[in-house]
Amino acid sequence: MKHFFSILFFTFAILSFPLNAKESTKIRLWEDVKGLKHEIAYLHYYPAKNTEDSESTPAVIICPGGSYHHLGLKNEGKTSALWFSNLGVASFVLEYRVAVWRRHYPAMMQDVQRAMQLLREQASSYNIDKNNIGLIGYSAGGHLVTWAAEFAERTDELEKMGISHSVSLKPNWIAPIYPVVSMQDDIYHHWSRKSLLNTKKPSQEQKNLFSLELQVSDTMPPVYLVACRDDDVVQFENSERLYSALIAKGADVTFKSYDEGGHGFGMVDNDFMKKEHWNEDLHQWLIEKGFLQK
């Protein structure tokens, strides 16, 4: 049994292995906050390529998945950052706190709001447009970016920590990719719910609060939602329920669904990517919405 857990921990360590420092710059999220300086929470900054230093450069925060337990920093984080960087987008991979480090709610929510705060307040330091910062998230990361959009104005985790700010925490656009959405018993993703809430038996109030199909705000930014019907990890109905809730609220949402593709394809050079080129559809959507130039 001891050997089993050693292998298990090693696997998660590989999934959460630090990104190459030569390609990115690491930014500590809580560097100046008393009691949190040494928390495992960072932004890995990949500058936009082929662009002049300009405060009009768009930016994106990338939230890898991993069931709120670990993080797919390379297959969903680094690959996405390099893709966006090549499009002229300043890219920031969010290494948010997760259960493998014994961190649960509200740690990850605090991290994504802190990331948005820092980029908006320090936009000139990175030559980015503070009014053009999007969020893309995969699986549990998709839950996180949707939460960030829904609760940006209603619940501010930073104020609970005594951190003041003068900028909006709402992203300009979000892209939940094969996202965890619901915490309801019929379709929830077991590992994500347990890792987020640190319990196997959450209350119905907790289930409702973190079921994002029940929490869509009236001020949602544009949403680009992606999921596959054959997803055998996070049920496709998660995305269907989110889409229906967004439509009911009159949100600007595009739902790109595929019959085959499964879960976890990220932006790596795999068979699904070669067949569907899903990220190119996202690229065109960003242009159409005015977040990127042709």
C-alpha cells in the first residue's frame, strides 16, 4: 500500500511539474500578502510574440484542469500559452492551489481573482490592455473560469482576506473547455467535488452554490464553450446545462460540441486536434468578438 501511494504521488507530481523557467517568468500571487507568501500559487508569464511593446496587447489567463486535485500544467497550460503567445496574446498560466497540496475552497477562487487583480493593476508592466483579459480553463479549470465570471461582482474573495482593489475582477471573455459545471448528485464529477469542497458529503447548499448552471449572473462576458458528447470523464450534460442556463440569462454564448474527442485533449498535437482544429475555431471567435486582430 505504501508503494502504491508513492507511485500515485509521483504521478501527480509529474502532472504538476514546474514549467520551464527559460520559456516563462514565474510571478508569485501572494508575494506581498502576510501569511501567504510561500503559498504554491503562481502565474507563469509567456510574453506575446511578434508584437511591438504596446499597452494594446491582449492577455489571457490559462487555468489547467486536474479535478481540483492536481494540475495539467504542460498539456493544458504550456501548450495553450505557446499557442496564444504566437497569436500575439500575452499568456499567463495560473498555477492555482489544489488538493494535492491540501488546499481546497476558497483557495483556488482566491487565486483566480488575485491573478485578475494583479494583471489589471500592473497592466503597464506587461504591456497589456487591462480591458482585454480573457480566461480559458480546462475541466476543473473550466469550472474555475466560469465561477470567476459568475461571481466577479457578487462575491469577492479578496475582500474577505482584507485585500483592497480598485479594478474589476470580471474577465472580458471566458472559454470553458470540457468543463466541470454541476455539483448535483446526478452528473457531478466525483473527484472534483471532493477536492474542491474537502468532503464526500457536501450539503445541498454547497452543491447549489458551486453548481454553476444555477449561478449564472446577469452580467456574463462572452462565453466560448467546448465539449464532446463522448466525454467519459465529465458528463457532456454538464456543458448542456451550462449552455441552457446562459441562454436563459441572455448571455452571449457559443457552444461548440463534437461527437467524438473525449476529455483532456487540451492543445497538444493529438488526433482530435488534427481532425477538428478546435482552437482555430476559438481563434476565429476571438477575432469576431473583437478581442484579437486578424
